[in-house]
Amino acid sequence: MNILLLKEPREEGNGPDPYIKELSAFGHKATLIPVLSFKFVSLDTLSEKVFQPEKYGGLIFTSPRAVEAVKMCLDANNKKIEWENLRNKWNAKAIYVVGKATASLVEELGLSPVGEDTGTADVLSRLILEREDPSIMPLFFPCGSIKREVLPTVLRENRIPLETCSVYQTAQHPDLEKNLTNYFTQQGVPASVAFFSPSGVKFCLETVRRLAGPQLSQIKFAAIGPTTADALSAEGLPVSGSAEKPTAQHLAAAIAQAL
């Protein structure tokens, strides 16, 4: 069956995207359509802060883009040698992450992530509360301009010091509507559509509704996790499958079961 994945393709590595690969193992044909475009901002500020580990109690990454922003700072300023000497100071503190994709990018920076199995910012915030107390220096949290306030709110309510810095802005991909129209014209209405973020729901749903028309009710909608599932439910759509963890294996299993 045809599956539409509303996500960005994997940027590094060879071979098929893991989501396409996992779904093909179930006999389904998946197609990716990129939903978001990203613009990095405040990289000078970010660079200054990541080179001052002594001012912070640890780092928090909840998205691959935030880690990419740090990598851009190192590449742009030829600071890789300086970073080699500095990263051990960060590794003496906790480097908190959500999800395997973010964790693997953090490891590429030579850092040791904690919490890759948490899956959501909500669960990560509980892990942080178990491990930290209000006497620590601030945790540094580079993030996107559109971030859910769950993690900052939970930490502040429990008096865990936090410093946030917006390092990328999220916008709709310029070719999104054209790509969706081409897909529906050529492939017809897919058996399942998978969403990967609340922003994806916001930017895609109206077009998907219009293109599917009366066949909308036949589509099995899937979500990468509870936050995205909530965004779909808020739009009045039934969620047929939600990944237990934000991985290709878990999402493919949820879609296969729904179908």
C-alpha cells in the first residue's frame, strides 16, 4: 500500500531513508515529502555559550536541528581543535537528549548523551528532575523558535535553572503544496499519512483534506509520538497509529498494524 511520510529526508548517510526501509519490510511503498524549511539564527550567541561550559550545569537538545546549529558554529569558526579540548568539560556534565536521531548527532560532536529513549520532552523533563536539583548552574537549551513549553515550564516550576536560546526558525517548505498536489495526482489517495511534528499538521492538513476530498475518511493517520497525535486529534482526525518511541521501527510497526 502507498504511505505518505510528511518529513524531511535523511541528510547524511547512504542507502534508503530508514522509514522507507522499515515500511518496505512490511510490503508498503513509502514516499517522503519535506514539510519544513529551517533558517539558523543567533549562531554567534550560540558559539559564545557552547565555549563556556564552566557557566552551565549541562546541555539539553530536543531536536537534531539544534545539534546541527552547534556543528555549524564549530565548522564556521574553525574551532574544532578548541572543541576537542573543551568537550570533556561538557561530558563531565549531563548532555540531555530526546530520541535516537538527536543522540547520534550529539555523539558525532564527541559528547555522551543521556535520555535518548525518553522519546518526548515531557518524559525527558521528568528524567532531568530525577537527576538534578535547584542548586545546579543553569542547563543550556538551544532550541527552535517554535518549541513546546512543556520542558521549560516543568523545569521552572521545580526551580531547575534553565537558559534557552533560539537557534533556528521553522517555516513551511516552499514547495510543499506543489509536492503534495503532484503526489495525489500521480499516486492517488494514500492508505496512510504519517505526521512527524505539530508544525507538520499545521502546514499540511488543509491541503491533504482538500486533495483527499471524500476519501479522507479512508486514510489511516499516523503520528511519530504523542505530541503530534494530540495535534491531529485537536483537528478532529482519528489517529490510527502512534509510534511507541520516535524511531523508524516503531512508526512502521504502528502503521502496519493500523493497515
